[in-house]
Amino acid sequence: MSKFAKKKDGEVPAVSTASLPDIVFMLLFFFMTVTVMKDSSLKVENVLPNASEVKKLEKKDRVIYIYVGKPTREYEKTFGTEPKIQLNDKFASTTEVGDYILMERAKKPQELQNVLTTALKVDKNASMGLISDIKQELRKVNALKVNYTTYEGDAFNNLQ
């Protein structure tokens, strides 16, 4: 008799599943912490214009968005086909823009309140009169940092 037992047929040991629940919960917590919930659903058609000189906004937490465009098909019967202003998830008039900016500014931490940027996501077919009215309301509440969101491209393509 020998001292050491020989291996039998080279069997592969069974895979241990003891750590599987730990891995699943680790993945669950990871996705829960990095997932960003969608702020609002777009209720206006928003075909952005092209611009040749663009710059990407660095910090998204310092931006307040205002959408302007023609209502989508499901809202067209109620609101018509003229360009409308969307603030968060509701349609608004130009007189409500100032109050909206003040409310959004109050939600932000104190150190960010003076560095907020208002981003206008305006459809390229919207009238400049509506944009001018929005800018007047922004001036009244001292929201002077305004950004126009565009696509990078040839600005002459907007004339078509």
C-alpha cells in the first residue's frame, strides 16, 4: 500500500454558489447608486438648430432647462400648433418663467444659487418674439447666464 491516494479520473469539483447572492446584491446596489432618473418627459417637438461655435456645459447640476417648441401630436389638439414653453412636465406662459426660475434656484444649495445657467432648448422653427419674452422674464429675476442648446454643424443649414 502506498502512502498517498491517487486521483480518481480527474473529476472537476462542483462550482460553489455560496457567494452568488453577495455578487447579485453588490450589482444591485451599484446600479441603484449610479442610475439617474429622468427629470421630465418632452412634450414639445424640439429640433435644435446647428451652430459652428459650440461649447459643452461642464456641470449639469448648475443648469435649469426651459424647452420651447410646437406641442407633440398627443398635445396638439389641446394646445394647438403654435410654439409653447415647457417647464419641467407642464406647459407654461411667459409670465410663469420668472417664478419657475426662482423655485428652481431655491431648490439648489446656497453656494450654487449664484452660478446657475438657464439653458434654452428651442426648436429651430420657434419665433424669436417668444424667445425675447422669455429673456425679458429672465432679466426680471436676474438670471443673466443664458445658454442656447444646439447641435454642432453648419449654421447655414438652419435656413432651409
